[in-house]
Amino acid sequence: MATGIVVHPRVLSRHPEISEEDVVAALKNAVAIVNRTYDPPDIYAAAGADRKGRMLEVLGVEMDDGRFLVYHAMKLTAKMGRELGLG
């Protein structure tokens, strides 16, 4: 995946209970990652534990410079869990 992680400010404003560090931790601790597209840009869905142990779902896109832009993060939903094969 990407070399750096950028969290869009919209994520933090919509979900003030989630910090940038939580999003980064969730990606680093991802237990499932799925590429949602097979044409550029590569859009990924992932789920992982944040710094507090909460499972978060994360959506993001790999940018041309190699960084990963997260544009969605929140508590893992059942729907996303199924998409990621987590039951």
C-alpha cells in the first residue's frame, strides 16, 4: 500500500470521537484490507483496531505520490465487516 497516511479533515469533523492517530493505528493494525477497484485510482476498504482497541472501518485512496488518503473512518459496521469477510 502507501508510504504515508493522510487523514482528510472531514473524517475528524464528522467523527470527533476518532483522532488522526486512531485512524493511523487502525490501518497499521488492519486485519482485513480489500481493493474495491481494479483501475486507478486504487480505493481500499480496511478494518483494524485503533489505539483504544475499537474496530474501525476505513476507506481511502492511494494517491499518485504514494501516500494513502483516508476519506472515511468510523466504528466498524456489520455491513463493512461482511464485505471484508469478517463475519
